[in-house]
Amino acid sequence: MRVWNTQREERQSRLNAAAHLAKGKVVAVADAQALIEAVVRSGDRVCLEGDNQKQADFLADALAAVDPATINNLHVVQSGVVLQAHLDLFEKGIARKLDFSYAGPQSHAIARALSAGQIELGAVHTYIELFARYFVDLTPNVALIAAVKADRDGNLYTGPNTEDTPTIVEATAFKSGIVVAQVNEIVDRVPRVDIPADMIDFVIAADRPFYVEPLFTRDPASVTETQILMAMMALKGIYAPYGVQRLNHGIGFPTAAIELILPTYGESLGLKGKVATHWALNPHPTLIPAIESGWVEQIHSFGSEVGMDAYMQARSDIYFTGHDGTLRSNRLMCQTAGLYACDMFIGSTLQIDLQGNSSTFTSGRIAGFGGAPNMGSDARGRRHASKAWLTAGREAVDGPTSLTRGRKLVVQMVETFGEKLVPTFVEELDSVKMAEELDLALAPVMIYGDDVSHIVTEEGIANLLLCRTAAEREQAIRGIAGFTPVGRARDRAAVEALRARGVIRRPEDLGIDPLMATRQLLAAHSIEDLASWSGGLYVPPSKFRNW
Amino acid sequence: MRVWNTQREERQSRLNAAAHLAKGKVVAVADAQALIEAVVRSGDRVCLEGDNQKQADFLADALAAVDPATINNLHVVQSGVVLQAHLDLFEKGIARKLDFSYAGPQSHAIARALSAGQIELGAVHTYIELFARYFVDLTPNVALIAAVKADRDGNLYTGPNTEDTPTIVEATAFKSGIVVAQVNEIVDRVPRVDIPADMIDFVIAADRPFYVEPLFTRDPASVTETQILMAMMALKGIYAPYGVQRLNHGIGFPTAAIELILPTYGESLGLKGKVATHWALNPHPTLIPAIESGWVEQIHSFGSEVGMDAYMQARSDIYFTGHDGTLRSNRLMCQTAGLYACDMFIGSTLQIDLQGNSSTFTSGRIAGFGGAPNMGSDARGRRHASKAWLTAGREAVDGPTSLTRGRKLVVQMVETFGEKLVPTFVEELDSVKMAEELDLALAPVMIYGDDVSHIVTEEGIANLLLCRTAAEREQAIRGIAGFTPVGRARDRAAVEALRARGVIRRPEDLGIDPLMATRQLLAAHSIEDLASWSGGLYVPPSKFRNW
């Protein structure tokens, strides 16, 4: 007779092994490692919560400190591999297999560990793709998560950085897994219950607050005039004609520049209330001037941003906040919003090839995907129309059709040369060669060329929707690739023909004088200006405070 | 000075207006309508929870009973328009605008109300597309939801039918909306907390349990030999060669037939453990024999299914269950699993055109989309590989490429003639003409032809991945369209050429003798057999009990 509740029995056996360490659900800091050793078993799938923002860093250290002779062959299934402790798991032989989404600062270290055979790589996912597998074939046996506060029953207050927590907990707790939470403090009553105690097995008041990276803060002082020129082109050449109201901005200075010229250049174009009103977006400080100027109606966020808490609490008409007043973020829901409810994704990348494929995986660097491939792809299951979506769809086909279809606007915004004057445009992505060397099933591509609608550089906008052949697409890309080798190899006649058709548009074609692209257009010139716009509600992290 | 917390003030004003009706959060049945009148205001976006399964039917009746002179111009934003009360809202002039996903039994009534100008239609969405807009531009002001139990603080136990509730509540509660829950009973302590009390404003113990439709129950007694033949072809011609392990089955008898021949025909093909192991699937009773025979490793569900509760509780290794033992479903998470973590969607439809576009919107019938367009579309943001996905991707391109890409398998399984001998294959979808008549922005297409990988009929399998031109695709479809006008108009030479290339495969090409397709192959012949397979744990609803 088959037994059908082995997972429940296994769970109970682990709870029993840990029972002597806990008072109710509360475990002391000193017993953290013993708890981990009681509830984690070799071969487990483990999710150590952490993405591009918050980190369960205390629990990561505890897991990395276990004896690899006792606990090994773990399969790490988590959004981010970001901390040194995450790498330690593989270097020490505690973990063996990895399925993840985002690497950030560890992108070189992961590449090295892969080459050295320390990591058996499952795949690099987008965030919600990995979440999806949590419910199908990569369900965690143990989740080690982070929250701000817990009560003694185990109810959790995640605070503004809710992020991945509800999804991780749901997948683990409802498949007989074990959920351990590190919290900054244990209180009598949490400000609000973000995660019910029923889904939590153990809580530990860590010896330090969990780490959060202020990843989405861009100092206006570092925005260049080239980026301002690109931002002007994007606003006048894309936001305005398509009437883009619902959108996501990726991370980076070019999109920060757009945010900062909404109340100045955007205002002069008469776009207020007509574009950029509804957002799936982290709480970018550079959006504060536009919010204060009345551009923005609503923002839903993947996570929070360090220093923005009081501002968001005071702007509850704009942000999603709880009855306690603080932000509620949710990565799964916001990524879904970006996929299905937004008309545009606009972001930067490191390399673009002649078909428009892009990648941030360059030699010796496994960057991960995060959310861009999800939001930067045409959602073929979308069935509701909007002006922006229908306009893009019409441009992508010739002549009338009985089946009108729309298209997402997916815009890549890059300078022709990146850091250290490395060309952004290349004949072949580095990631193709890397995939061969590391024997990956797929070359890591951030956004596929056939999903890209526009590329914006300082030389102009290429509208790939209007290209009808691969050759046209290639010349459209070469035609805005500036003095890079790819740009210099353009067929000048073909590029001028594309320009005549409006496939390529230079600043002058858009009625933009590049000399106007000065820092005077920025609504804020510094982090201090942003704090000032916020009426003192935005409190920048110390590393951004230089006044 | 702009006020930034108008939504919170509005919320508080409504709570104040309702305060005299509630004892804590508990409101008496007799005060339900007064509560609704206190918390709903004209012009509100309202979500009356209800999809293709559970319904907040008590609250729907209460809302439909308000005075349209006082409350009107509501904008209904909800998954299902299923109950008479939902239609009443529009007929009485309480509601004006509609954004929804699924119509089911009201598909004719919606079409009539649209024609009569009673409904201003926003759009027909897929489920998670509408959820996505809850966080961007269709956030509900009021959510009227359903749960099994509440405690006096307002903590909710949704039981197995969690479905849309967490998503609706999150969007509403965290944007200063009002959440009212009907529950079957109020208890001292709920079996588990599915929704924390912080997110709930009022609870009412309704005068009857909320309604649940047993939509996913198919009686094996009604499975025909034609469907069994198609099921054999699907298993041998698609599941086996692609090695499809992670999948979703749509609703209908053809897929029920597949489920029922896994332990018989599937076993004889040696497929056990090799295909159909991990599912995003509602708890189909017809899958019980395969589960009991050891075919299935894990199932995550959108919702529950009437009569399956005790069975699922006893099979916690397979299903997602809470610490209390009962199922936890979640439509957003399961649809995401279907989109990103499954290699195949297979389902039925009502009409297919010559490009492979399909629709269930036929003359005078607005069926809605539900989840099929989401799961039945190629997820272009997917970045992890599997055998099935890579094999499909390879077939879709000619020759080698530097950028290997995978493809989802999207299979349409239809008999060439549907009910009343209406041809399934048509030159043009009815929905194209309907869209013109009703002035819809888009003709409602369930799955676009370019997302479909295979069509299975009793005449054979057409592999559209292998078609290289529109003309080939048309002949591949005609070649399996049987004696319908579309099928009879085939170019016989072209069809035989496609067959020689394996684009079309007949039963004999697959080594299947149609005479073998008998009901003997079904692991269960009746609902009673399913109950018997389950060891008495599956308790079919009365309408399916005929022994």
C-alpha cells in the first residue's frame, strides 16, 4: 500500500527535531544554526529569500555555517544569488544545484563557480518564471525568509519590502515544507499581518536588521546630457505618439532622466495626464518631482526602496499601502501587472546584436535576468485593447487584417558606447560564446529582438515594428549605432531610405535641438533636490547624502 | 495644497457610515443590504467575487437589491459574470460598465445585454490579465468576497476554494478599498488563516453556503470512442515524443479521455513516470485512476472541485494542502504556473479557422476567456529549458541557429463536427463578424493560430510547428478537418505531401488501430468507478450520482 502523506510525516519529523530549540515558534539567535541543522536535510530544495532588494542575510549566514559533511547536495531555488554567503554554500559543498533569477554583484563569482564546477546550473529564470516552478517542479522543502516584525504566534509584518515573501511562503507552507523567518524584532502585536502565523514554523529575532539594497536610487547629479537627449527623444518620439499611460521603467540613468524631465520637457509637450499615469514600478526617488507635479495617478511596486517609506506613507493616493500606513509591495503581482497590464517596458541593456537581441551577460559575467524578460516580452495572452497597444500592433503589420492584434511596446534605451567605451552594438552577443563554453542549454538573452519595438540611442530612434525584413531591421539598428563598428558598417542609402519612411528618426526629425538637452531640463539636480521636492519625507540612505 | 490621502478619507467615511451595522466586523444577514448601501457609492469599481467555480452569491443578491436611484454607474471588474444577479446589476441600471473574464452560463445573456446597450463593455480578459489590471488601472473600490469561515476578528478560512480571493483582497485592501466577506459560518477559531483579518472590513454569516459549480467533473460514461481515439493519438503522437512532463489540461471530454487512458493505454506505451507527472490543474476527478496508479507526482490547482476535498486531504503528497489538511488553491499562482512552468496546454475549442485561430465566441454567445489564452500562449519571457520545450522550438525553425529557442506546446483537440453536427472548422470565425456587430476593439480569439503547435481531430494530428508557409498551415488544417466544408476543400496532393513529411499524421501513421479505441481502454467507466478508485474518498455531487 502506497503511503500518501510522506511529506507531512517528514515535516513532522523535522518539527520534532527542532522542538527543543523553540519556545512556541520563537528560536533564540544562538540556536539559529542548530535550528537550520534540525530542519534542513541533504538533497533538500532550499529557498533563501533574497532578490535584488531585501535579503534573509542572517539565515543565509546560518545556513552557510552548517557542516557540509552533515548537510550537502542542497538544491538552491531562489530569486537572488547576491550575498557572499550564497556563494559560500557552493564553495563549501553544502549546495550543489542552483536555479535562480538574479545575480547582481555576484555575477562574476557565479561565472567563476560555474567554470570551476562548483555549481550545477539548472537555469537562469525571470522572477515569476521561477515562482511558477515553485508550484510545479521546484517546490522548496525549506524556505528561510525575512520580515520586519513577528508576534509570538508567528504572524509576520514584512513592512514595505513584502516582495517575494507571500509567494515563497505559499509554495513551501502548503506543500508540507518548513518556513523559518528572521525578523528584526519580536513584538506583542504586529502593525499589520502580512503573512499569517499558520504558514510560519519558526521565527528568530536576528542580531541585525535584514539587509536591503537601495538598487533603484539614481542620483540626478550623475545624469548626463546624452541621457537627457535620449529621454527627450523617448518622450516626444514614443510616449507622446503612442499615448503610453501604463508602463514600467527599468533600472538605469536613461529612464531616470525620463522621470526627471516629465515636469519640465514633458510639461512643455503638453503630455501631463496623457502619458505615464499608471505604473508598475519600484518606488524610484527620481519619480518624486513628477508625482509632486501631479503627473502620476497610481503606482504598484515589486518591492520598496530605502528612504522612501515616509514619503509613500504620506502619498497613499499614489502607492499601495496597508491600514497601518506603510507600503505593501508584491513581486509576483507587480510582475504580472508589468506583463499583462502595462503597454510599455523601457529599460537599458549592455549589448544589442544585429537582430535586436540584447543581453547583460558579458564575458565572465552571469548577470541573471530579474524581471526584464517578463515585462519586456509581448504578452500573447493579452486580450484587452488600449491606444498604445493597438497603435503598435497596427505598425507591426502591413495593411488591413480581419484580426486586429495589439503589441506591447518594448523599448531599449542605450548609449552607443557603454562604460570604458565598450561598444553596445555587436555582431554577436558575448552570451552566445559563453553559453558554448559553459555548455548552457540556451544562450542567455535578456530580450529577444522580435519582442523589441524600439531602440533609442543618442543618434536616434529605430522603430523595429516598421521593419518588414531582417535586412531592414539590421540596417535600422546599424543606423542608430553611432560610431561603433556596427554603426560604421551601415549601408548609408538603406539607412536614409529607412529614415525617409520614419523607421529611423534623428533628433532633428523629431524637432529636437540637441543643444536643448542640458541639465537645466532636470526637475532635480541632486539627491538633495529630490528630498526637497518630497518636503523632507524622502530620507536618502547615507551613501547618497553628500550635502 | 493637494491632499494625498483622499482615498483613506473616503474609506474612513464609508466605514463610519457602516459602523452602526457592525458588531466589531460582524454584520447580521438582515443588515447585508444596508451594509452594501453604506459602503458602495455610485461610480465605484466593484468586484463581486466569482469565477468559473465559487460565487459570492449572497452578496451578489444584496448588491442587486439596492436602489438604482441611489447607487448606479458601477463599474464591475470581476472574473466571472455567471449569476442572474450579475446580469440584474446591468438590467436594473445599478452597474453600467463591465470588465470581466468568464461568462459560462450567461454567455447568451451578456450578448443580449450588450446588444441592448445595457452593458458598456471594457474588455474580455484572461483571468490573470484582469488581476494584473487590479494593480494598475482597474483597482476595485469595493470587493465583495466569499469564504468558508471567519472568526470574530475577521480572519478568513477560504477552504479548498481559495481561488481569486487573495488577489482581489490584496488589490482592494491595500488601495484603501472596502472588503466585505460572506462566510458560511462564524467560528471561534478558523481551521487556518487564509486571509488575515487586517485585510477584511466586514463579515456576514450568509443564510446559505456560497455556491460552487462542479465545472471540472466529467462523467466517464459520456466519453465516446472518437474521443478515446483522439486521446490515443495525443498520447502516442505528442506526449510521448516530446516527453511532456509539466502540463495543463483544459476542460472537456477529450482531455478527460486522456486522463482516463493513462493507466491503460499510457501504461502499455511505457510512459508512466515519463510524461504527465507535474500539473497545473484543477482537481479533475477523471485523474484519480492515474493518481492511484502512480502516474502523478504533484498538482497545483486554480480552485477546488466539488466532492474532491476528502480525497485531496488524504493525498497530500500530490496536492497543495494546508496544515489543517485541506487544499489550498490559488488562481493567480496556478495560472502563472500554467504560463511559465508548463510545457504544454491542451484543450478543446468550438471553432478553428484556416490559420488555426480558435474561438468559443459564436453567434449570440460571449463566452469569455477564462484562463485558456494565458496558458495557451507561448511565454516569450520564459528562459528555462526542458526536453519538450526545446524539441518544439527546434521544429519551429529550419536548420541550426546561434540562438536556440524553445516553444510551448499548445494543442487544440477537437472533433471535426461539434454539437448538432456544426462544423468545428470554418473559413472565418463567428467572432470576427460579432466584433463588427458589437463594435468591439478586437475580435475575440481564444488562442491565436501562431501560438498553436498541434491540432488533433479524429482524422489525425496536424503539427503546425513544421509548417513553413501560410499555405502549408492551411492545408495541414484542412487535412485533418474531416468531412467539414473546410476539410472537403483540401488540396489532396498538398495534404499527402504534408503527410509524407510527418506534418499530418493519421492514426495508422502512428501505429494506432482505430478499432482499438473502445471504452475498454477507460480506467473508469462511470462516476461510480471514480469513487471506487478513490477508495470512497471522492464524494461526487448528487447530480453525478446515478447508482
